[in-house]
Amino acid sequence: MIGSIQALNGDRLQDPKDIQTEIISFYQSLMGASQKNLSAVDRKVIKQGPGLAHHQQLKLCEEVND
């Protein structure tokens, strides 16, 4: 479970519904877009962190049910 996130507008979100809405909006904005620079993504931080195993990547593609 995600406890909080920082929205693109800088607000700190803690309500699960607000977090869900923000994450969905973020990824919907990426769909169909090809960009060399994603302002919300710090590539240096991403490269330092752990990656997902293939089975974990596949789980991300599954339908979400409440």
C-alpha cells in the first residue's frame, strides 16, 4: 500500500482515492506520448533503485480490482 505521494502540482496526497486518481492521471498522460524528457521522472534516481523481475512486470499489466 502506498501511504503518500507528491502530486505533479506539488501537493502531498495521503487519501487512497486521491493517490489512485493521481497515479491513473499520470499514466494516462503518458499513453500515446513519446518524449525524450519526462519532467516528473528523475532518471538518475530510477537507475539507482531496484528493478522489477519479469513476473512483477506482468503483474503491473493485470486489471486492478478493488
